[in-house]
Amino acid sequence: MSKNMKDATPKAARNGSGTGAAAPAGAVSRRRLLGTAGAAGATGLVLGAAGGAAGYAATRPDDPAALTTVGSTRAMFHGKHQAGITAPLQAHGHLIAFDLAPGAGRKEAAALMRRWSATAERLMAGRPAVDGDGADHDTGIALDAGPSSLTVTFGFGRTFFERTGLTGRRPTALDPLPPFSSDHLDAKRSNGDLWVQIGADDALVAFHALRALQKDAATTARVRWQMSGFNRTPGATDRPRTARNLMGQIDGTGNPKPSDSGFDQRIFVPSGAGTGTASADSGPAFDWMAGGSYAVVRRIRMLLDDWEKLTVDRQERVIGRRKADGAPLSGGTETTGMDLDKAGPDGRLVIPDNAHARISSPEKNGGAAMLRRPFSYHDGIAADGTPDAGLLFVCWQADPFRGFVPVQRKLDRGDALSPFIRHEASGVFAVPGGAAKGEYVGQRLLES
Ligand code: HEM
């Protein structure tokens, strides 16, 4: 494939977590060359099933006008924060952890982050991957597709700092999580030196990014574990807007919203304070985390055979919300606040004492909040004959010890959901702020 073949003209610059940045110069000149700017602008029409299929058949790699809205939507690589944190959930996701190869240290890690950032920037703009010398080495897997809301997000695990000789700049926020009684963690599928989150609304675009990044890792880093997940396809329904998980619940209602006051302080690390508060991580040694966030990743298996034996009424009391529309059992609609004190005619709390939504609510956790941004997963049938399916739970916060940890501690003590789930893998990653133009992710840690 030639270098320009897949330079898609993005119809919509999707506002991920970063600030807006212009389409790459290459894409603009390509558009001029083809004279398709107007045509590209007209591709936002939502195609029905037949139109979508016809559009796909007519797609040529150098014809951005053939892209549907899903294909042409683009998230920005550069910005204050990395993409993939506040971006809408994508339909397909891959989480991959890498360990640095024996002998690879800070210098090699810096070169890898530079390569990865360049690849992520290109692919998020719908352009093909190139090697370190700028030569085409694209696999062609995403040929025909546009950016499809691709986001690539990079993080560093606790062990990364030992491997690179940077332990003096390792935030205490990366201290190991405390053990929880419900943990059934597989060490081989937990943690890792480096972590990459890929999300896209097209399965081939997501896989293409996965392969390109794995190839970039070359001899510097080896895959430690990889997990793949999914969410609802955009356009499948307009209601509910919130995702549904594999237990059938509307999941994400209580998430803090970017428009909420205090959102940034809870989710992102401010400049000059590595964990978002006056803490051991304050000071210039931790400035590289400014604008960053901490991802807690848990592979949570759902014991679906047991769950599905419950009546809907029991399932709703386990969560404290209605299954059909996500409304709290205390009444109203999905967005109505929970009335945690409301009692029924029998005098009992309508949102039970051990309901998951009650126990995890910021109100019951001294304001502790996190942004949950999961993917569902299904890896076939496990050795015990039950579905190996559940949630790739990813939550974002300025400090895991003020977000995830207190809430999980409380859930661990008496969540009605606990008998139906099993935490099987875990990781915590420091996700630096977004790269400025000309910079790569993590440069402020690795080169200063
Ligand atoms: C498979 C595991 C899990 C499932 C199926 C699940 C499901 C749900 C559902 C259906 C809700 C109510 C709707 C909503 O607000 O999103 C909810 C709320 C919530 N969950 Fe989970 N959850 C799981 C694990 C966890 C874990 C591990 C944590 C954190 C330690 C957590 C933290 C929360 C929080 C903070 C809320 C919002 C509470 C509120 O603001 O009202 N969940 N969860």
C-alpha cells in the first residue's frame, strides 16, 4: 500500500479527552489533491443498513467520501490529556500489557514511546503505519476504513520504574493495591511494565492498531497479557445512551460527568501534585504526571449461570436500580438521584443496604469517585464449563487510593453483587498527560 492510500478525511473531529487539534497536514493536502473536501463533508449522512453496505462496497482506500459517520469520526491524539479517558465508549477494545525485554532500559523505553506515539497519531488520523525510517510497513488490515474513533492510550506500571532506573520518580499512587478477600488474581495476567488501551468503533481498525503497536514493540518489549472486549455498536440504538453490560444492567449512570464541578480534580492529576492532592508525590519529580490519570484495570468474571437464575426483581435489588431503564428503585428515571433513605410499605429500604449502587456511591464513600470506562469480554467457555465472560473494568482517577481502593474495600465487605462476580486479574497504571505537538507520551518522564 502506498503511503497516501489510506489518508482519510475525517468528517467529525471527535472530542475525546484532549483539546482539538487540526487534521494532519498530509490529510489536508491529500484532500486538496483529490478535491474531495466538499464530498467528505457530505459523508456524515447516516446510512441505513442498505446504504451502509453499499457504501462499504463502494469504498476505495483513497476515497474518503465513501466513509460513513462511524468510519470518519476521529479522536485527537494531541491534547492536555491522552485520548481514551473521557472519550465515548467504543465498540471494540484491546488492553495489552508489555514487559520490557531483558537488557532494555530507559533509552530503549524512550525510543519505544516515541515510536508508539508516532504510530498512534497516524492511526488515530486514519493513516497507515510506517516504520522508524518513514517507510510503509502497514499490514493493510484497516484498508478502506477511516479512523473509526480510534484511541490509543499509554500507561506505565510500577515495575517500569525499576526497569528504567526511575524509582525516584515513581508516584506512591502506583503502590500495590491492598488484597481484597474476593480476589482470585492471576499474576500472569496482572500488572506489567507498560500498558496500552486501544478502542475503536470498527473491529478491524482496533486489530490493526494492536498489530502495529505490537510490531513497534519489536525486541524492546514483549506482550505480558492481552484482553479484548466490546461494547454496543454506535448507531444500534439511541436509547439508552448509557452502556449495558453482560448482566443486562445499564452501567455507567453514576459516572462523574466532565461538566460536573470538581471533575478534573477527581480524574486528572494537576500540575505539581503527582496524586492530585498534597502528598508524597508532590513536587517537580512528579510533574510528568500533570494532566495524567491513573487507570485501575480489573478483569472481572461474571458468574452468569448463577446470575441468570435470579428473578429480575432480585437482580434489581442486587444493584438498587431497575434493569430495563436504570432508574433507581427509589423512583424516577435513569438520571434521578437515588433516595437512599426511602423505605417501602414494609418499612424496609427500597434500595437495600447491600445494593451495589448504594455501597459504591460517592455519598457513602466520603465523595470517592472514579470514571468507569469498561469493555465487556467473552472468551468462550472456561474449564469449569461456564461462560468466561464479564467486564474488563477500567476506572480512571487522580489517585487510586482515593478512588478505587476505598470503594472496592467497601464492596468487598458486603456487596450483594459479590457472589456473582470474581476479580481474576488486576493492574494499576500511571497514564501521563497528553503529548504536545512534536512530543511523545511520557517524554517528560523519560527525558528530563
Ligand atoms: C462486574 C462487576 C461490576 C458490575 C456488573 C457493576 C455494575 C454496576 C451497575 C449496574 C451500576 C449502577 C449504574 C451506574 O451507576 O453505573 C454500578 C454503579 C457503580 N459501580 Fe459498579 N459494577 C461492577 C464492579 C464495580 C467495581 C469493581 C467498582 C469499584 C471498586 C464499581 C464501582 C461503581 C460505582 C462507583 C458506581 C456508581 C455509584 C453511584 O454513583 O451511584 N463497580 N455498577
